Amino acid sequence: MASYHSISLHNTINLPHVKPNSGLPSKLRPNLSHSMQPRRIKASVVAQSQPYWRAIESEIDTFLDKSIPVRHPEAVFEPMRHLTFAAPRTAASALCVAACELVGGDRSHAMAAAAAVHLVHAAAYAHEHLPLTDRPRPEAEHKYGPNIELLTGDGIVPFGFELLSRSVGPARPERILRVMIEISRAGGSKGIIDGLYKEEEIVDQNSRFEFIEYVCKKKYGEIHACAAASGAILGGGSDGDIQKLWNFGLYAGTVRGLLERKGGVEIENIVRKLRDLALKELEGFHGKKNVEIFSSLVAEPSLCSA
């Protein structure tokens, strides 16, 4: 079984997965002195991509709506449904479906995986915003008490795997198994959980930029990488295509995480570097339908709001 987790964020440094309780890599700074000219993303491509992404997100919402009806026991499914739709949308689940289509698969084959990706994100979001500590957090409306939200978050993730297991019909079982491994890795101690834990050490926006990058890679990059790879796996993509899309997702997700923070020049430099790396991964899909749409995921915010 192929593995898609050896990539470094930078060409000059191999960034291994950090084991629990081990220190952060001592240096993550890329060599920007001889970088190529930044690749440009057309505003027209960004504008044309929006209906495509909205259509996919709508289908994922419909799938989740049908998959999580309020049923007995209501004490379990009411908060599960609420927390699923209360979590803010990320691009990861839509990227899963788009990657499936990019390699020639039908989007319906990736719908359960996209839902599972969102459920992992929703569980992490619920846990991150529990009002249990003095740590500053963005304000979030809490319909249920922290005990209910904690337990429900724990239950959301395995429900995502249940949805995946039920989707074996249109896809070969070994593909579903590979996707389960991808999602469990991205949502666990080598992905989102690692990022949430390390984020406690970020004091303010003046924290070391490479450390902020690392947290964004784990919280956002890994789940986007997993989503893109999962879609390519379910779409029957080659190992090379799966690797390229995993790489793209890692870069794109990290960029989107960094753009949520107001950083200085160094953060802007690393965003440009990662954007170029993401777009370079798409060159292998030149000529394929919808490939240009992927570039909108790493577009400058000014283009997205244009």
C-alpha cells in the first residue's frame, strides 16, 4: 500500500511527522533568495470557480442532512446534527469531491468520504471551542453544555467512518480502507490534534513565523491533503496523481490557515512560496477538466472577494 506522507513543505528540508512529546523541527525556513517568479492566478478563474465549489458544498450538505436525521435516541442525534452543521465550512470536504472528479471518478463515489472529512473537522471544532479553560477563544454559541459537546464530538468521528464503510458499493473495499487510514491520520495525533496541542504555545502574532506555519500545516494542511488524496483514491487515480493531489492539499490547506492570521512580511513570503508549490503540483494535470478551478483555493483574498 502506497504512502503519501513523505513530503516536506520546503524543498531544502525534510519535515518528518513529529512524534508525541518530541521537539519541533529546529528550522522550517525556506530559501527564498532564488525563488522563481510567483505564479499568477487569474481573477476570472476565481470568479468562475465559485459556482462549482458552491454546488459541491450543497451536495455534501444534502448528504449530511440525509445521513444525520434526528432519530432515536434524540439525546444523541440532536446534538450530533447541531454540531455537524454549526462547524464553519472548510474547503477540505469539497476538495475531496473535486479531486475524485479530476482523476476521472464520479463525484458520488467521494461523497461519503467528503462527509467524513467534514465530521472530523466538526468534532475538532467542537472540542477546540469547549468553554473549559481560560485560553482565549473566538466567541462561539453553545446550544449544549460542555459535557454534551465533548461526548458528542467524540461520537461524530466514528460515525464518519460508519458512513464510509456503508459506501463500499460504488468503490472497491481496499480503496475505502486506504481512505479510512488517510482520514484517521489527518484527524489524529499526527494531524489536527497535534496542531491544536502545539497552538497552545502560540502567544501572539509575533510568535516565530515558522512555528505558526507548523501549526497551520497540522490544523489545516493535513486535513486538506487527506481530503484531496482520498478523493483521488476513490476516483481511481494513479499513485502519482494521488501523491500530487496530497501535496497540493497540504500546501493549499496550510495557505488557507495562514491567511486566517494577520502576519507580517515573513508570513506573506511563506504564503507566496506555498502558493507556488501548490500550483506547481497542478501542472501534472494540465488539460484535464476543472484543473484551473483548483488554483482558486490558494488565491489571494482580494481575488476571492472581487
